[in-house]
Amino acid sequence: MDQYIEFATNHYLLAFSLVCVIFLLIQDLLANSFNKYESISPLIAVTKMNSDEIVIIDVRDNAEFLKSHIEDAQNIPLGKLEERLTSLETHKKHSIIVVCQTGARSVSACKTLTKAGFEQIFNMLGGMQSWEDNKLPIKISTKIKE
């Protein structure tokens, strides 16, 4: 035990870094265990699309959505999601896959949807970037359908 204390005092930056990393790992572990949504890969998302009644919500901006999106995806930009929740009320019992460009914005959207009472929410890991990297089909549009 004395050697650990001596090491920590001689290498305080390393010891502090270790404590920070452990803290962040525990925080991430706890945050993921209490999520009410599940993160899935694009390939699992395709499987769900083929077997269940799925609603796909793309939370990217309109310009990003027009460049490429998943067939039958609804474009609801993240900033407008809360005000458009009433239009999604009919899908509360359905499975919903939330997509963005890289998977970062969709986490916020998943949290918003779970707080609003939606039951089966899935975050697509890696977003459209991962979808396209897996060479899955995309659609290009010239205008947004409401």
C-alpha cells in the first residue's frame, strides 16, 4: 500500500488522470443503464424495418435530409421535435428509430421522446454516416414532405 501512495505522490498527474477516467467510465455505465431507449446498429435497424411496423424519424436539418435519407423517414429537425410531438402521438406504441448524421443529435431526440411517453425508442448508432458506410439504400429528395 505504501508503494501505491508513493507512486501517486510522485506521479500525481497520472494518478489524477486515472481517477478521472474511472469516474467517466462509471458515469457512462450508469447513464447507459438507466436509458429508456436502446441503441442499435444500422444492420439491426434494417432487420427491425423488415419485421416490425417502424417509424423512422430523421432529426437532421432539412438540407441534410434532402441530400440523403432513409426511405419513408420523417424529417423533424431536433429543434422542432418538441413542438411536433402531437403529430407523432399515433405512433406511441410503435417502434421508433431515431436517426441523425453521426448519432449525437439522435440521443437528445430519444430522451425527448421517452420523456413524452413513447415506449419503443431506438437510437441508430453512427447515424446516416454509418448507414451509408454500410452501403445501405438511401433516397435523395428535392423537397421535404410534411
